[in-house]
Amino acid sequence: MGDFILTDDLAENIVWEVQKLINEDVILTNEIGIIVASTDSTRLNDFHEGAKNAMESQQNMIMTEELTHVLQGVREGIVLPIIVHGNALAVLGITGDPNVIEPYAMLVRKVTELVVQDSVNKMDEESHAREREFFVFDWLHANEVSDYIIDRSQFYNINIYNYERVVVFKVENSTFQFSYRDIKMLKAMWDQHKEGLFIRWGQNRLLLLLEQYERTELENKLKRFRLELNERFKVDVAIGVGLPARYETLKQSLDQAERACEVATRYNRVVFDNDLRFELLQQSLDANVKQEFIKRTINPLKGEHELVETIHQWFKHDLSIQKTSDTMFIHKNTLNYRLKKIEELTGLDVKQIHHLVLLYTGYRFLWEDTKKRAK
């Protein structure tokens, strides 16, 4: 058992739940006898000498009327050390007539110990999960897979030779975080037969390390899994998939998956890195370079919403005058007039392939910038 931390939330939950059972005032102290939660708020942060003594002896102690005059911070009642795995972690105090309280004191203590034990187990699980996360981070960022990495992988029961691809999940809610028990559930949801290692990767990200999958099978599986995540956790998830790599160079697959995930965030879907083309260029360029490119190409159209929508539909329909005009419910002559206006404002001739490429690139950068600002 790791170092137990009695959180304010846990302490508050315990005293109010116990109070519901026995209808008496309840306190909970830490290991040095300081009251950290109480149904009587005037007692918070007071020292309770009886609780301190019960903590040291690991024995229930009845606080008689006589002891209230001798021990600091004591009221008539009973104090019960909360013991988990042989360690006294806190003390529960119940105020009232000891003769009335004592018959059900042990039941109350047992219930409280079960609550605390569950919290301890969660903390131990979280601690072990974090250690595994640190190991995976070290493995993926190591210059070489040393004997030390291999020994640690065996300690954590992670067969690094099985994994050849990284998938990155990004939850749209930046404050969302998966618990260790969520990770166990995700593993069960993913596949009972094929190896898949889920690792938390920052506040709202997950890594999934995979063994070999055929592309179509993996894509369909990820699409279904994304829908299951949305349904179970009520969150939108973007998914980026890296290319296969050997276990020694799996960082390459991670970098690709993160790049694909950034693109997936814009489209809210599953994106494979090897499907990226224009996005590959887009992701590799500095934001300042893209802003400068916008200024030199499509910047005069900023604020001209009608013209921006026109060029958007025109590119979307592969430069087809007929399809674009039909979609926008405008006459072909109106569309041609708008394209002429775009040429005049930008200085780019849409009939010249070189100018057209510049215009399209500037449009894509502007569209990306607009989407980011809208979030």
C-alpha cells in the first residue's frame, strides 16, 4: 500500500454518510488527531486528543463525560481508528451517549474501513498506472532500447516486441481525464483476443499501442470504438493513427499519430497519417509562415464573406462552374463575375495553374486559421 492521502472530499463523504446511518454528529481526524471533516463545522481543524490516543493504540476508545474534562477537544461519545491492511489511517468519532452508540459502533467502523480501503486500492492502482505510463514514455523516447528498458518492460509485464503501431486519442474537453478503472474498461471494450496497451498521455489524451492489424479492420474497429467512447463518456474524440514501426523506433509511429490526431481534431474523425497529403505540408509549417503566406495571397478576401464562400464551393466542386452555381443557387454569370472579382482583389489569375495553386494554398491556410479562432 502506498502513502494514503485523506482527501477533503473523501473525509466529507465519510462523515455525512455515517451521519445518515446513525443520526449523530460525526468527526473524522487525520493521523495526528486534527479534525478534517465534521458534521459540526465549528469543530473543523480542532485537535482531538482522544482520537490521537486511539490512533496510537489502534483501539476503540469510549469518551466518557470524565474524559471530556481531561482530554483536549473531546466530547462524550466514541472514537474508532480506521484500520486498513494493518495500518491506522484515520479516526472516526461519533458524538453521543456511549451506551447508545457502542452497540453499532463496530458496524459503522467496518463500513468506513471498506470505504477507505476502496480509496486506498484506487490510489494504489493509479500509482501503478502512472509507473507504467512513465515506463512507456521512457521507452518511446529512448535513443535505443537498452537492457534497462527491457528489464523494466518485464517488470511491468509489457511485451514491447508485440507492439508495432501507435494510436492517439484526443478528447475535445481539455479538462477530461480517464481514471485507471476507465483504462481497464477501455481494454475490455477494445479486444479480448488481441493485445492493446492503453496509456494516459496528458490531461485529455490516450495512447493505444497495437500489434499487427490489417488497415481496413483497424479503421472499422476504431470508428466503432470512437462511437462507443462517445456513448459511454459523452465526449467527442479525435483519433490519429501512425504507421507501423519496429519496437525500437515506435516513437516514429507516435509522432505520426500525433500529427494525424491534430488533423482529426478539425474533422472530428479517425485519420491515418499515411492518408495525409496537403495536411502533411500544413502541419510542418510554422504558424507565422502560414500567416505571411495568407497575407501575400488571399488576405484581400478577408471580410468578403460572399467571395470566401464562393471560392470555398468552387474548390469543393473541383472548379466546376455548373456544380458550384447549382449548389449556391446563383447564375453562372454571377459566379464568373465573383471569380473575376477574386482575381482583381488578389492579383491571382484563376486560369493559370501556378496562381491557382497559390490561391488554393492560401485558402486552405485561411480556412484552418478561421476554424482555430472559432473554437
